[in-house]
Amino acid sequence: MANMKTFSINGTKISFVDSGNGTPLLLVHSFPLDHSMWDGQIEALSARYRVIAPDLRGFGQSGVSEGVVTMDQFAGDLADLLVFLGIDKVVLCGLSMGGYIALEFWRKYANRLRALIFCDTRAKNDTPEAAANRLVVAEKVIREGSHTVADAMIPKLFSPITMQEQPHLAEKIKQVIDRTDLRGIAAAALGMAQRADFTAELARIRCPTLLIVGESDAISPVAEMQAISKAVPNAEFKTIPQAGHMAPLEQPQAVNAAIEDFLRRM
């Protein structure tokens, strides 16, 4: 696995993997994880593409910003990373919160995109109840620790067959969450509560777009992601068998095949 590299944004360190050569593919992780959720993609896809996988601010080995970190700020960090790397256009792939960030990136930096890949994510914003729960999560994680987030999230992240046949994946995710800075978790949770509703804007996406969803995803269900794919002009849609919300981690070979097929035809 490639070594982590770093650069700084106004004094905040951002760590990232930069592996391989070819078309740049930027992988944006979900909440509250880090770049390691993409290990199966980094290893396989860097044989043909330049794979860049950052730790978003507040996660992994990157620095922390306290308070609220919005999806717009995360997107700005990604744009700054591309400038630092001298990359003009990129294929941006985001899962869950990474998908929310991808939408913000598209809104502000559409000219920097070769293509979009949305994995197990949503276009609409939180309901008032869901947004209020994010605030509860943010307060609780600071008060009681990261296990509160892990205990609540992990049962929802994986398909039943993954939990049965690959229990080590749940343990891997728990370890990542356990070592994540509590302030980073809280800041991103508050940022997600403020995110915009992109449903009405999907029809304006013009770059090649692929949507990937685990067939058992309980957080961003197949039907909801199918609706996104129908709203985005000429979008492609791929369902991953025996996977839940963490399809790239649960079934990396199937996800990699879908991404490679899309990129070859792009």
C-alpha cells in the first residue's frame, strides 16, 4: 500500500494516498471513516489509474477543525488538493457523506470533473428529525466517546450476509471509528445536518455519471439511488449483490469491475 502524503490548508494538515498513473480517480470516504475504507480499490485500480484517497479533515491522519465542517468546506479541501497535485480534471467517487461532498464539488467545480461516481449515497438533505438527531450524535460523541457512533452505525452499514461471512469488516470499521478524533466526528455530523437538497439540481449534471449501490443498503436504498440515476441525464446504474451500505468494502471485486468498465467507456 502506498505511503501517506500530506499538504496544508491554512495550517490544517490533509493526508492522502496518491498511487498509480493514468486518469486521476479521487476516492472520498464516508462518515466517520478514513481513506482505508477504499483499500480494495486503491490496490486494484492503481494498476491502471492514478488513485488519490484523502483523509478528510477531522478524520484519519488529517488535522481537525472544531465546530462545524460543511460539505462545501470538504469540497473546497478537495479542490485545493487537486491544485496542490497539479491535476486539472478528475473522476470523483464518493460514498455516503463522500457523495454529499461530491455533489457540492460538482456545484462549485463542475469544470474540474471528468466524471462522477456516486456510491451508496443520497441527493436529498436531512429531514428536520434527522438533522436534529445529528446534533444529538455530535453532543453525545463528545460527551461519551466514539463507541456511541460505532454502536449505532455498524449494524446498519453491512448486509446480513456480510455480517455473517465477513465479521472482520465490522471490526475493521470499529477500529477506524475508535481512533477518529471526536471533534472531527462531531464537526462532520453538524455539517451533514446543514447540507443542501440537490434533488432538483440533478438534471443539470452533464458529466458521465455512475451510481453504485449495495442491494441490501438500508441507508441509501436501491430505489432511492435508482431515482437519482433517472434524474441525472444518461447516468449508469449498478447494483452490487451481497452488499449493504459499504459496497466497496464488502464486495470490492464487483465494485472495482463496475468502476473499471465505466472508466474504460467514458
